Amino acid sequence: MYTDTERCVRAVQSKDARFDGWFFTAVRTTGIYCRPSCPAVPPKVENMTFLPSAAACQQNGYRACKRCRPDTSPGSPEWNARADAVARAMRLIQDGVVDREGVPGLASRLGYSARQVERQLGAELGAGPLALARAQRAQTARLLIETSGLPMGDIAFAAGFSSIRTFNDTVREVFALAPSELRARAAGRGAAPGPGAAQVPGTISLRLPFRAPLTPDNLFGHLAATAVPGVEEWRAGAYRRTLRLPYGTGVVALTPRPDHIGCRLALTDLRDLTIAISRCRRLLDLDADPEAVDEQLSSDPLLAPLVAKAPGRRVPRTVDAEEFAVRAVLGQQVSTAAARTHAARLVRALGEPVADPDPEGGLTHLFPTSQALAGMDPESLALPRSRRTTFTTLVSALADGSLPLGIDSNWEAARARLGALPGFGPWTTEIIAMRALGDPDAFIPADLGIRRAAKGLGLPSTPAALTARAAHWRPWRAYAVQYLWATEDHAINVLPA
């Protein structure tokens, strides 16, 4: 995108928010960089240069605009729509792998040398993994400075900086303001708590931006209707769940708003903040590009009315790919209620207890790890023998690492490994690819709800014929599934009261 100068100029001059996160505008004369929708008067064309990432802008000596705050724009939709090495690397960097394991750890997960990873990221993003991780740390630091009353020293280490000096230098370089000046500026806008405001330790409230439009009914409805008691719940207009994170545990409450998602996080270790935000964004598919998706699906005259009625549907995903794979097996050939019951029994027996920060909340446990599930007695599972075999084979493969599932998974390789397990047919494999791995083109033509919806719309209702028709919807067939499911009278399609 950023190499198409003419298109970028048009987006900047029209202040088109659809392109926020796709590229950044660096202004040579002022030394600042902006998002395309910056409300300031657009610079002269000859003074603009376009870069693919905030890290590239910072590496080239540009500082963030104080008006449009480009570091807070939605992430590029490319990284969740691709499965190549660069996209997988970006998902891992967003999940904090570089901060925890360094560049060698990132390269090892991708199956490349550190030099190859540096070269590929530099060629496409104009910055290497260290610069990209640094930009993410700066964004986290700004968030904590502006929205919490934490001491600056605590913020420095929570954001992932190795020292307070590095934290101070980075904030000054990126934002042209000292940390204390950033906080004072936020307080002047009413965005930061006052000096006497009560603070709940480890709790932070923030906004998660997204590209409009976003239709929340089936997104939150699906999460609420399939919620596992003790791990998830819908309460007071928010979807709440527990989180297992690298340094500790957390509880998040996500509330749909017209122009953002309200997010309240309670963490046992603030170093997990960046990772928690990344996983919540992924859960709600907030970095999607609804304009591109809906344009493609609307070209089918039978889908067009569904898209026009509720544009911007997202794919409800997950915060833990292994957890979802287990739940997908528990949900094979049973109702939503039965699947929740099976999962709740496992949670009570093997889940790690957690404290709910809300005195009236009902969250009690983390979902069990694959290691805990692999060690249980198979005979205690209230499942048919064939599904019990499917379950035990899956959790054993997850526990011993022979079936790696995560944000860095190669989608086709993961499909092949899943398909080789007993009891894994196309439905289970594709639902995991769609919701756990994040493949935007995953498709489940044999699903009963999809077949009923297709028949009602006049689309082919047999799996083979529907798959042939759906070739025109690629690479967004997972979103077509959401539009088809939404025609059903089912709790997953209703935003809870």
C-alpha cells in the first residue's frame, strides 16, 4: 500500500480513516509522522513520504504527531490475513515474543535464522524485529502514562523496558515529550486520573480502536452464548473472561461501544499488558478491514442484502488456540449447551483457580492446560468412546508439542496435522482454522446452520456445490460464514441485554 504514492496522497488529502494502520505519512519538513486521517491541514505532496510501520517512521527519525496519535491506530489488517513468515512474525511480535525471547527466539519459532527474519521484516516493513518491538513498547508506555496513576518506574518495566533511562529516552524520542509531560497533557484533556484518584492495583481501562463499520451482535453474541461457566460470562453489558498470560493471570471485560471497544484489564503482573491487549484485539478481530471484506462479499447478489443489512461483521476468535481446539472437540455433534457443560466439568476439575476482581462476578478459573488435560483419567470423560479417543489424542499431541497451535502456526501445515488425528473431519479442522488460527478463508460448507442458510437464500446447499460457489468469496469465506450464520434464529446472533 505505502508504495502506491498516488493512492496514499488521495487518502491523506481526504482524511480517510479506512487507511489508518495500512501506512503512515512522514512529513520531511516537520519531522513528524501521522495517520492518514490526521485532522491537521495536509502537508504539501512534495513533503510527504509514506512508510509501512510506526517503527519504520521512528527508525527514520520521525516523531509521533500529537494530534492524531498514529501509534494508537488499529493494526494493519495484513498480518491477520496472511500466513507467510512476515505476517507470522508480526503476530508474534505483537504477542511480546521479542521482549520475552529475543530475536533468536522469534526466529526459532518461525523456523528461520535471525538474519533471514531481519532481512524479510526490513524489506517489507522498513524496520527489524527489535525496532518493531521498541515501537510497541513505546505505545504501551504511552497508554500506561496517560490512563493510569502508576509511578513512572513501574510503567517502564511494565512496558518492557530494561531500564528507566531507556524508557525516558525512548518516550522523548518517539513523542517529543518527557513522560511527565505526556501525563500532564493527558490530564489536561481529562484522559488521565487526577492525582488523588483511587487506583485499583493491576487494573487499567482503555479503548480498543477498530475500523468501522463493526456489527457487534453476532460477535459478542457468539462469545456469550458459548461461554464456559467459570472462565467466561456476560455481565453488565460486557463479555468477561479469564486470561492465562506469560507472567501471570488476568481478567478482562470487553464492552461494545459505537466507536471503540471498552476494555478493562485486571492483571496480576503489568508486564502482561501488551500481550493481553494483543489477544483481546485478536479475539474480537479488531484489525480486520471490513471495507475490503464487504466489498468482495457484496459482489455476490445473494449475499449483498445480508452485507447491506449489517456491514462489518467480524469473526469471533479466541485468546488461546489450544483451548479452542479442545472446546471444538467437546462440541462435536452436540448442542451449544451440552458443549458448555462438558467444558465446565473440565474447568472445575482441572482449571487453575483465580480471583475475580469484581465482587459480583462469576469468574473462578483459568481453562485447564493441555498438560493437565493429558494427565486426566479418560474414563472420567462423559463422552462416547470414539470422541473420548479424539479428545485424548488431541490433548496428548498438544501437551507433547507434536501439534503446535498458535498465532505463529502455518495454516495449511496445521490443517494437515489436525486432519491426521482420529475423529477430525473437515468441520472440526476448519472451525479451528477459522477461530483459533485466524485463517480468514476457512470455510465449513457441511455445517448444518450454513446449509440451512444457503438453502434459504437460494445458494447451493450441498457441500461440494456450495464450496464451488464460495470460490468467488475468497479470501474472505470465514466472514461469509458469519453472514450466513446470522440468518439463523439462534442465541449466537443476539447481543445479550
